[in-house]
Amino acid sequence: MPLVFESLDSLPYIDADVSVADRAQADALISRELRKINQEPLHPSVQPLPGSRDSEFIRKEIDRVSAGQPWEGGIELARYEAPDEPGLDDNTQIWHKALRTASISSTYLAGRSINMSLLEELGKNAWLISNSQLDEILKSLSKESELLKQETEAINRERKAVQESAKAEISALEDTWKRAGLIYFISHPSFYPLFRARLFPILLLSIFVYALLFTFAFLPQVAFLAIFHNGGAWINATILVLGEGAAIVAVLFEGFFVDETLVDVFDAVLVNEGLGDLVSQGRLLDPTAEDAVKSLGKPTISSVYAPFSLRQIVEFVILLPLNLVPFVGVPLFLFLTGYRAGPFHHWRYFKLRGFGKKERGEYIRQRQLKYTWFGTVAMVLQLVPGLSMFFLLTTAAGSALWATRMERARRMREALTERSDLESYQDQAAA
């Protein structure tokens, strides 16, 4: 038999209601598991349970209640009744028994008479005192019950707040397998037109740029880096050329209006995730459209995914020589580039939120490490020759998913704050 019992707790404020199909599946699983449990008798060395020590009357009463039989007993009234007088022909034993019974009845009746007189004289006051004592006990229990009720409500309120505040994070963790920008973009065919629109010309442009760089600039840079890195010059030169190509392609992408496509990807993900009200702050939406991409209308404010920053391009070029530093040069280059580029992936989100420069800076400062990591990964993907455009779009999808999670968490916190203020107001009004 099992000796370990599990105690399972649910998340009632997060978990959805169990459907009929899920309930049937769970019951079937429980039945299968129960069949595996060893239900054999206990080992002979285990002592049996001790028998009942109840009296015969208690055992009979338990049996009566178990059988559902009505109670047929009560107060024996015969003791208060005068016995019948025996006949003249009865023997002496019958008369002795009758006299004994009469003496007992007389004693009971005398005692009852005394008790009734005492009850008449003192019972009323004793009854009032007893009621007063019981009333005090009841008030004390009611007060204690009310305190326990308030504590229970406070615990449940806190439990609900904790669960609801973690709901967005839990949902995000549950959907991690499908929430990566790359997988999300691939798993939504409605996004493909955004990719096909400018894929072919940009793909040709990227291949052309990288082909020129690897043909004419790669070997000279290998020769130059061999002075500092010896055998590692080939790897560092590859990273250096890829970085140069990414910078050139980034500049040329602006001429092909790729930023507009990134805005469409970002907005479409937000709409698809149920944040159309946020996107409507920056563009018109068609609620009758069959998918999120087709619902995107004309912008009503400046639509920029990441603003073109000459400073960022200059910093990128300035940081390229870091690749000359052995071992740590390449990781340091990618980290510093990601530090600068990371926050730009949420420029559109900041615009839709209506952030000013101060608010934007404070928001980024609180999440600088996350933005640096995101920007570093995005930068590494941009170094993949020929696929930089594709990864640029999937990065936009990933940044939109990240913004979706933060926006849901923000709205959840605001809803909890409003609810807490309302409950506090209601408590004060009730008091």
C-alpha cells in the first residue's frame, strides 16, 4: 500500500475550466494509475487494529444508527407512576415487591417535587445567567470567526494578486516553444506576403555585397590580422567581413524601405496577439479583414521600426577594430553592438505607448541587460550571409512578442491596482 501521499494545489485564478473531454481523460488516467497500486493486505507482522472498548449500549446504538433504524427509547415514565395494589389472594412476595416499587416511585416523585419547586424559585435566574454566559461565548466565537474570515479573504486576495501578476509570465513560459520569432514567423503563413514583397531583390543585394567583400576584402584582411592573431586570423577576418557587410546592407536596406516592412511585421504580430487597440494608436485597422496582416491600414503617426541612426553606423564602424583583439575582441564587438542596437527594436512600441525621451530612457534603463542580450542575438543573426533579411523580419516578430508580454503584464498590474483601490474604497464605505 502507498505510504506517501501527494498534496496538489491548483491555480484557480490562472487555470481554465476543465472541459468534459479533459475530465474524461483525467479519470481514465487515474483509473489506470489506481490499478497499479498494490492493494494486497498488510504484512502479517503488522498488528491488527485494536477492538472497540465501547459498552454494549453504545455498540447497539452505533448498530442502530448504521442500520438507519428510528429511535424508540426515551425517558422511562413508569417510575413516576403509582403501582397497582396486589389482590388479597396474592402471596407475601408479591406484596413485598409492590411495596418496594411503591417506595421507589414515592422517592422519585418526592425528588421531582423538590426539583420542580427549586426550578420555580431559582430556575429563571439561573437560566438567564446561563443564557448570558452562552451569549458571551457566542459573541467571542463570532468575533474570532470574523477575524479568521478577514484573514482568509486577505490571503485569498494576496493569492489571487500573485497568481494574476504571474499569469502573463506563466503563459509566456508555457508557449515558449512557439513564441520564438523565427518559429512564430514560419508558423503564420499570413506573414509570408510581407517576406516575399522585398525578399528577392534584397536577397540578391545581400549576396552581391557579401560576394564583393569576400572576393576583394577578405584575403587582405586575413593577411593584416595574421600579424595579430596568427592562425586565428581566418576566423576574425570572417567576422570582420560579415560585420562590414551587415553595415553596408543596413544602409542599403533603407533605400528599399525595409523599415516599413518591419513595422508591418511588428504591428501584425501585436494585432494577432490581441493588442489591436495598441496598434490603433498609430495606424488604421480593418476589423473585417481575414487576418492580421490584411487588417493593417494607413499609418496615422510616424511609422518607424528603428530610426536610421548615423551615430549607430559610425559606432559600428568604430567598433570593428575590436576584432583585432585576440580571443575577446569578437565577443566584445558583438556585445557592445547589441548594447546599442537592442533598444531600437522596441522603438515602435515606445512610439505606440507615447513615450517621450525621458520615459523611453527610464524604460530602457530598467531592462538594459535584456535589451543588450536581445540586440546581441539579433546582431549575430545579421551576420549570416544571404539570410540577414529573413532574420531581420523574424527579429521584428520576436521583438513584437516580447512587447506583447510586457504590455500584458503592464495591463495586468494596472487592473490589479485599480481593483485593490476599489476594494479598499468599498471596505472603507462599509466601515
